[in-house]
Amino acid sequence: MKSYQKIILSFFYTGYLPKMPGTFGSLATLPLIYLFWNYLNAGISIIFFSALTLLSFKIVNSIKLSKKDPSWIVIDEVLGIFLGYILLISFKFSLFKLFLLFGFFRLFDIWKPFPVSTFDEMSFPEAIILDDLVAGIYAGLASSFIFYLLS
């Protein structure tokens, strides 16, 4: 595996932390989301997300994995929570909103309600990422619902 592939899949090596790499990968994404939410527009966010998703799919298809979903691969968490953020772009930023999104994302990523669980059980390489994208959609929708109720 090439070093750039390892950097991307582990999101700058956060996936190699000994405990809770998925949680730390999600946490490491929060500053990135903060920057996009406050300083860049929706179009740039969507282009960045799309490009990183396509690159991640290409990389997971090009490497040999020792198991179905290695814990050091956390780009799936990065993409999942970032997709949740994209669903919230129209809301004004607040730290409460950012951390609520994080909480919902981790909840759905760990709990794995249908169809997150269906993708999690699949064995093709893209499934590593797809289950987290669905968890991100759930997190974005749940956060939107809470924001709507509070507004």
C-alpha cells in the first residue's frame, strides 16, 4: 500500500490510535467541518465530499485487506459525518449543532439500524464506506429534525 493511501484511509493516522479509532476519526473531522460550514459554500463542500468519496472507493478497491472492515480505516467515518454535515448546510453554524451531529453519527454508526446493518454485513470493499454514509444520512436527518424543533 502506498503511503498516501494509508494517510487517506486512516485519516492522517487517527485510525491507528489504540482505542476507539472510529470515534477519534469522527472527532478529527470536526475541525474540517467547522471550516467548511463557516468559510466555504455548499458547492465546494459537495465537490470536496464527492472527490474524497470517489478517491476512497478507488483506494479500498485497489488494496488487499486482511479483514472485511479493518479498524484502522476511518475514512468511512470521515465521509459519513461529512455527509451528515452536508445535509445541515442550510442551518447557521453552532458548536451545539456540530456536537449534536457528532453524537447522532456515532449513535447510528454503533447501533447500525437498518439499512446501515445491511451494508455493514456486505463483503465487497465499498461496503466499508457505504454503511457509514447511511449512518451519516440518518445523523443529518435526525439533527435537522432537532434543529427544526428548536427554531
